[in-house]
Amino acid sequence: MNVERDTERCMVARLKAGNAAAFEAVYDEYRPRLFTFLARLSRRRDVAEDLLDETWLRLVATAPRLADDTCLAAWLFTVARNLFASWCRRRALDDTRISDAPASWPAPAPGESPFEAASRNETERRIERALARLLVRDREVLLLVAVSGLTPAEAAAVLGLPAEALRKRLQRARERLALEMSADTARAVVESGFSRVEGRVRR
Amino acid sequence: MTVDAMDDELRALTVHDVSPAAAERIRSRCLAALSAHAEATARRRVARTTWLEPLAAIGVSLLYLVAAVRASMALLQ
């Protein structure tokens, strides 16, 4: 743990000095996790790519002013999350201008996303669907802790929550995900029943 | 599904990545920005030292001047 902290301090120091190799190492380490986080939050590949681009540019611009003990994972995920929140606000404003609809966090995209389509198996598809139906506040805490592998302390820093509040939110999010997955199973059973009855009626 | 089982499933979800072309584009943009920042910092450092040298010279000259004036005053007295 201390060795990891020391390595990270060393990496931060090199980043502050504008070392390209340090940037490349951090970029290769965190890029897939950040992109996955943003893609599952926004449910759009193009948006996730734009926000990822902006996150890294922010790191480069802020690098000389980073504190020596910066936790890079927490820093990067905080910036990515804030950029996503700004994107939501902009989108909500656009929606308001176009349709005069109330501003809100984006609803899950209808139908199957490219991520669901690329999911390896049925269980993964079920989890992706259930995740997509969660509120953003529940989804983001699960994505940070359970999917991206941030420690509870890092996730609490990203979300700006005290440790106890994070624990409660995580527990609530897990319960809601379990509910969504049960509902998904029930829907699948009902749909398969309907299609069987429909088949018999046709015959 | 238990909490542990659910966490295992979540941990096992596919990690996605941007296309290699997009990854390379972002990398080059950031590296260009990084080198621009480094150059700007170096320029600022050089500008600081260019100001410091004449300032130090003026300071030392003033010290010599004060010392000379004091020596002259002592001689006159």
C-alpha cells in the first residue's frame, strides 16, 4: 500500500514536471477504466469519448498545480464525473429550449445500447440493462466502487460524500440493482410466456 | 442474488475502451499540450532569470555606492 502511494507520489511529481513518459503510463493505466465509467454513465460512446478527451486535457493543463499527495484515480474520476454532470446540464438546457420539457438527468436510452450488444453473456446483459435503469446517483456509486475498483475512500472523495453517507448510498444502490434484476427476470418470463401463447394462437 | 455475488458480477463486467485511433488522437493532443506547457514554463523561468540578473547588479551597485558615500562622509568629518 505504502509502496503504491510512493509510486503514485513519484508519478505525480513527474507529471508536474511535464514528463511525457509519466503521462503515457497514467494514460494507459486509467484510460479504459475512465472510458468504461463514462460510457456506462452517459450510455453513449461518442459522448464518453468527448468527455474522456476533455478529462485528459484537464489533467495536462492542471498537472503543474497538482498537490504532491494527489490520488490520481480519485482526481481523474472526479473530473470525469464533473464533466458528465456539465454535459447533462447542457443537454437539459438544450432539451428545455427545444421541447420546453423539465430539465432532468438523462433518461436511459431506449433499446439496447452498443455496450449491451457487445456484452459477453446473458448475465452481463441483464446487469447492463439493470444498471441502465438505475438513477444516475445509484449507477455512479456502483460504477465507481464495484466496477472501476476504487476504494470506498476514493469513491467518497469523487462523490464529495462522507464515508458513512457513501456506505448507505452504496447499499441502497445494490438493493435497487437487485430489484431491477429481479424485475428484468420477471419481464423475460412474461415475454417468453406471451410469445409461446402467441405461437399457439397462430397455429 | 447476494451482495457478494452481485459485486463479483459487477467486477466481471467487460471493460470497454476507445478505438485505437481515438486513443492515439487523445494521446497526441495531450502530449502536444504537455510539451507546450513545459515550453511555456521554461520560457517563464528564463524571463524570471533575465529580470533577476540586472536587478541583482543594481542592488550590488547601490550597496557599493552607499559604502562609498559613508566612507567619504567619514573622511570629511
